[in-house]
Amino acid sequence: MIPPHISKEKIKSIREENENLSLDYIEKIATPILTELTEWANSTVYSKYNGRITLEIRLQESAEAWAITRPSDPMNPTIRMHVGMLREIYRDAFVFPLISQIIAEDSSTISNFNKIFKNLGYTFKSGVPRIPVSQQTELFKLLKPLYEKNRHEKLTDDMLASRFLMFELMTVWLFCHELGHLIQQHYLLQVIDGDEDISSISEAQDDLALHSKDTDENFFLKSQAREILADLEGVGLAVTYMIGKNLLSMPSIYMLLCAQEIMFQRFAVIYPDNFDIPDLKHPNPIIRSEFVQAYSVHFILDALVQRRHIATKGAMVDGMLYLSKRSSLMAGLFWANRYEVFDENNRPKFLRLSDEKHQESKLKYLKTMAHWIDEQISHIEPNHLMRENFLEYFQGLKLFKQPDSATSD
Ligand SMILES: [Zn+2]
């Protein structure tokens, strides 16, 4: 059933757009990215355990992804993705720069937002940032000649380059989230049927394992905490990927943050307009977003200092906060424009949920998650497949543990 705030007309036209995006094409452009990541995971992690991770890309329409382990053979797991999921990613990346530019040209949203940050050097007026040639992805360089032949006059190089950056980084982060489930060995914390030899974590929201709920009253809280831990592992691994590709600079960081925010907007569709903790395996995506954004700001700033791009964390902290808050704003507006009933009578869902009346219950949810994340880390830490991992660093940040602050600093 389509929730009432989602526009049926908009969904219909998105379905029509899908008809012009063949699954074969999407599979063709996503496969090299995912294959490279799989090879990296094998050489960095699984080869040390004489194991191998398998990537399974299925030509299916539904937008789904899984991390699959057989408990009898845990060092040979599978990451399965439906091309339908990759097509969602591609379509959003395709349209996001265009809608961002319309917002920049037809409204004062961005100029007002930039004023809050005193129009300092890191702010930008256009829909997407300028993307230097050094930040263009391999895929874009490969496909650029095709665009030269027949390009809409409004489609600038920056918009095209950011489209491909976003597609790549969103694909990378999704893969790394699934890899996070596997290298944190979440299957050890799942209850499975006695004679079944399969432990699978699906990103589909309606997939409830009732037998687990019946055996553990905190089943949903623990499962939600593990999703956030997979998100954070995904951030760390995606940043490692970006460093490997020389992409750790402002434009790519912004596109990564936007990609994450749009993914959360997608998952948020089925959640109610409140912060009651639902009986679902995945947390409210706004809670996931709060953790991911707060963690990304710290982690990326520390990575920039470590790589000597900046001298101190303080040198870029306002710039990172700008990118983080702007990505939330633009992803929320993008989603409202594309999918929601959005007019003078209907504010976007992400704005409704940021109303003052929700702040207390949101903070309570964040603190509850912080508690259960700690509880789950105590089981995950001894079993993490990478000796050098993010868990200690994350715990040092103490996110959402301060007595009465929604942010951690
Ligand atoms: Zn997950």
C-alpha cells in the first residue's frame, strides 16, 4: 500500500522512467564497481581466514540487498544484490543534480542557507559543487564522450560528474553496509531455526523473524543497533575506498553525504510520523541518519588530518557541518519533490519530523540506540574479522550519550 504522503502520480511517472533504464545497462555499469570491492574484501579480510566472499548480482526488479552467511561455513559468505536496488540508486543519482539546480535557481533556499554559514569559502550557490577533473570517476570519464554528442544545454560537466560520483559512492556505501554485517559476524547474534544452515540479513523492511522476537524481548532493539553498526562500518569502508581513488575532498564528501541521506529518505517511507521505537529490524531511518552524519563528520575530519589535507580538526569543522546539514536539507527536498505530496498544504516529511514537539522522543530513541549499540559491541568486538577496526574509535566519540544534547560535541 502506498502511504498517503506519497504521491501516486509521481510514483507512476517514476515507473515510466524505469522503463527507459534497462536492468542490463544498470548491471553493466555497477558490476565493475562491486567486483572491485569484492576483490578488495577478499584480499584484505577473507584471504586471511582462507575464505572467500561471493558477490551475487541478480537481474530482479525488486529493490533488495542481503548479507548471507552459512553458520557451518562462515568464512565463505555472500553479498546478494538485486539490480532493482542499483537502478533505484542510479535513478536518484541521475535526477538529484537536476533537482538541486532547480532549487538553486528558482528559490532562495540555498542562498538563505548559505547566509547561516556567513557565505564563507566552503559554501556554494549552485545545486551541486564544482567537480574538478581530478574528482571525476572512471565511469564518467568512460561515458563522457557519449554525452558530448547529445547533451541538454543546462547539463553542465559538474552536474554530470556529480551524477556519476553519487551513483558510485551510493553503490559503494550499500556494499560496505552489507560487508559490515559480515565482518562484524552478526550471524553469531541472530537466532536461527535449529536445523537451518543459513543466516541472512535482508534490507527489506517487512522481513520479520518472529521466532527470534519470541525468544528475546530485546530482539528488535539489538537488531536495530546492529543496523547502525553496519551503517558506520559502511562509512569507514567507503572513506577507505575514496582515499584509494583519491576522492577524499569536498565535492566527493558532499556527494557521499547526499547519497546516504537519500537512501535514508527511501527507507523512511514506511515509518510513521513519530519517534516511537517500532517493532522492526531496522531503526527509523532518521535515527540512522543522525548516527551516520555525526559519525561521518568526526571520521572524515580525522581522516583529513591524518592524511595532512588539513592541519587540525578545528580547521574544517564548520565546513564539514555545512556539508552535512546541507546534504540533509537537499536530500529531504529532493525526496519531497520526487515522491511526496508536496505543496503549500503539505510540508515535506523530513521537515514535519524536525518540529520541536518531536525532539524529546527523538533524543530518547537516540540514547536508547546508543545503549544497545554498546551492548552489541561487547559481543561483536571479540569476533570482528578486522583486527584494526572502528569500534574503539566510535566508542571514544560517545555519540548521543551526553545528558541533554541531540548532538555529541
Ligand atoms: Zn543492514
